[in-house]
Amino acid sequence: MSKRSEPIPGITDIFPEETTEWRFLENTARDVFRKYGYDEIRTPILEREDVFLHSIGESTDIVQKEMYSFTDRGGRNLTLRPEGTAGVLRALTNRGILQGEEKRVYYSGAMFRGERPATGRKRQFHQLGVENVGKISPDIDVECIVMLMDYFRAVGLSDAKLLINTRGLPSDRDTVSKVLSSYFSKYDEEMCSDCRRRLDTNIWRILDCKNPTCREIIVKSPPVLDNLSESSRDYFRKVCDRLRLLNVEFEVDTRLVRGLDYYVHTVFELVHGGCGAQNAVAGGGRYEIMPPGNRRATPGVGFAIGLERLILSRADAGKYVETETPIDVYLVSLGDAARLENLVLAGRLRENGVAILMDLEERGMKAQMRSADKSGARFALIRGDEELSKGVLVCKNMGDSNQFEILEDNIITELFN
């Protein structure tokens, strides 16, 4: 196969036999999120670059190394969206959110990051996400987490593990940063090049490093929670207490910070097998984002689910959706007159909700029946000159090969009622 016919590395085709699984995950999300009062929003794949620079943080790996950005012919700096939250907040604040007003939305679509492809990590990947924007409360954070757990149960992954932590308030960051800097600076020569850079640019990002050598250093670092203000610790205690009240099992991971600078207070991840080193299938938390042109930060809480990783996790758990067989009837025509009558019949059956395929070439009976069998149709309806003269069709049940004659006017009532 020519390299020119293959997708770009890290970007994959999704074929018809795979889309049944995708539709199941997307439709289940709509059903679960609707019960919590969320409506769908659709935002552009392409945004102005500053939408992400202002929101994600210029010192994050996404901004520094992973965004697909370019300048268009009008001189605008544009970026293919690397995540969903910033664009959703841009859209909602552009529409106008009143102070204290709550907006609940969900989204799905493709995201783009220039990462090295690996299991569970692609350059074009797809996310399902939700945003609850406008209000601040531990109870809202908890409800968001519960909704995520409900969704995972609905798609057959009730054993996913919930990890939670807190990043506290922005006012806590200087204190925590000084404590982390004092600790990690002692290991400057031992850490990876990215973490050595993060010592000066964004020390919190070290806690998110997956390098094995760095992980050994990170697990002994001072917990973020121990260095937060009392109000931040109280907020987190309320989140944990309510999760216990609702019988949600979780583990506090004191070094979980997530990879984006807009997070405050609660952060969380759901992890599951099947994704290789990338075992976080979903993640999110509470945030404050100031979209370009706004004078006040907008609060919210949400999460995003990686669909490719979710599919891998379901496969690892032996969960899958059987491929649909969308064709109900295959019409076999023996001769020109029968083919013209079958064209009319196909239209009438489709108007009644029946999925139809028919042979539109002048082929013989055997070739048409092979196509009928390959199509996966439940029934083959066969018509030639003799059947036309009698006003019937020969119906073959493709499952048990039983054959019988049927009147054209009785097809719907006898086969599909």
C-alpha cells in the first residue's frame, strides 16, 4: 500500500464496522447527561490561538509543545482545538453569562495535539465532555463526579477507579510552589529535561510527569493538600464527605494536579486498564477561566472522556456492541420488468421504515443471491416474470432458508409486524 493512501501517523480512519461502538458511547452520553439537565453545544474545531493561551496556560506542555497552530492569509493566529473547555467557555461568555447564572452543556468531537502516537494517545482524538459553568459549590463538583460514574456504569465499566485531589485556590499557589521548588530543586540533575525546564516555568507540571525516574522522585514530594489554606482544605473535605454520603468509592491521590493551569479546588481522574501507560480514561475538575476580552474569570466544573481510550478499556473488559445489521430486505430482480417494479416497491417499503438493498445491474440469480447473503439482510424478496403475472414475490428467510410466496401488499404486515 502506498504511503500516500495511509492516514497521517496518529490519525486513524473509523470504518462502518466500528461506528456502532462509537454511536453507543455517544448516545449513552446523551441519555445520561440529559437526566442531569445538560444540553448539547457544538463549537468550532478551529479557534483563535489566544483562546487557548489565555485559558490553558502558556507554560503548559499543550501550549509549548503540542498545539497545531498557524497563521492564516488574514494574519490571524489560529489553532486546532487541543481540548474542549476553552472553546466552550469562549462560546458561552460570548453569548453572555450573567453573574450567578448557571449553564449546563455537553459536547463531543475531535481534538488535536502534536504528541508522539502510542496506545491510547493520538494526534487526532475524540472527547465527550461536560461543563457546568457559572457557580461555585462542592455539591456541584460532587454531582459532576457522580454523573461521570453513572456514565461509566452505563457503558459497562463500573470498576473504573476514581482518583481525586485538590489544587486549592489561586492564592495558595505561591506557597505550594515554594514548597515544591525547595523539594524538586534537590533533584535537578536526576529529572528529565522537561521537568528541569518546569522548575523555572511551572513547577506544578512536574507532578504530572510520567517519566519513570521522575515518578520515583514525585511520589516522595510534599503533598499539595498539606500546604493549602484552611478554606481550601475545608472545600475539599466537603467534597469527600458528600462522595462518601453517596457511597462513591474514591482514592485521594495527593499528587494529582491534572495538566492545565486553569484548575482550582477539586481535580479528578477515572483510570481503567486497556490503555497501556495512558490509563486515565476521563478526567476533569473545577476551574476558573478568563476568556480573551473578559475582565472577570468564569468559574465552572467539568470533565472530558477520551473516546479512543474508553473503547480500549471496554475491549479490555470484554465489552462491545455487536455490529448492526441495518438491511431488512434485499430485492432480487429477474428481468427488466421485475427490476422496474422492484424500484417502485423499494420506495414504498422505505417509506414504511424498511431498510432495502436491491441489485441494480443485469446480473443472474446466483450473483444476486450471493449479494443478498453478503448484505446480512433478513429476507430476500425475489421477483421475475412468473411472479409478476401472479402478483406475488418469493420470500426467502436468510436465517433458516425457508421460502414462501407473499403478496406485495402483505410484505409489511407479514414480515415486520
